[in-house]
Amino acid sequence: MSRRQWSIQDAKNRFSEVVEAARRAPQVVTKHGTPAVMVVDINEYERLRRLERAQAPSFADVLLAIPQDDREFPQAKVRMREPGI
């Protein structure tokens, strides 16, 4: 079974191993014993990005949600999708 957590020093010294392990499962790199970053396979990263974009409202959806009368409405705290996506 491969490691899933690496100190930053081990990750630097054994970067090829970290990359190979990340192709099988996400790898956590710690700094001073605290998780700092995660190394993931590019396919997993792209899958997560697609999922994030699919859940973000389109600009048209945001505009259509604006009330058509003079009432006040709560401002939604949403993260918009990147242009062209």
C-alpha cells in the first residue's frame, strides 16, 4: 500500500514517488506536521473542476432570479463561473 501523507522535505526529496502515488490516490503534503497541500491525479482534478462548474449558476440564472418588482431581495453570496466555460 502506498503512502498518503508526506512531509514537505520527503515530498521534495522523493517527488517522483509522490507523483506516482498521486496517480493512484490523493497525497497530502504536510508542513510542520499540518496538512498544507494535496497532490492529485490530473483526471481527478479535472473531474472536480467539472463538478464545481456544473454546480455554479450561470449569469443568466442569476439575472433571471432578480425580482421583477420594486421589492428588496437578499443578495446571494455565490461564486460565478469563469467566462467562456
